[in-house]
Amino acid sequence: MIQASKVLVIEDDQSMRWVIEKSLTREGYQVATASGGMDGLSLARSDKPDRTNRTWSSSTSSCRTWTD
């Protein structure tokens, strides 16, 4: 049996976090979520996800990034 990839979603917007989690779960991923950077770092260290999705924004830009 092939093990599903683990994804960590770090997103401060609860609604967006829920949508991303449900979408990835439906696609067969194991999903962990965090509402902020410190919680995300803690989960990344303990769960060792295969991929991480995080968002950040500033007054001049907004970005969503996938990392391995």
C-alpha cells in the first residue's frame, strides 16, 4: 500500500485553511494545519511533512508558496 504524502498547511484565515485542508484530503493527502508561523514550525519539526503550504502578505505583496 502506498502511503499518502503529508502536507502541512499554514494559513491564518480559518475559512481558507478549511478549504485547503478539505481539498487536499479529498485528493488523498494526509493534512496537518496550523494557524500561524510558530505553530507551523512546531508541526513541521514534529510531523516532518513532505510538503508545506504557507501564505504571507505585506502592504505591497501577497504570496502563496509550496515547498518541498
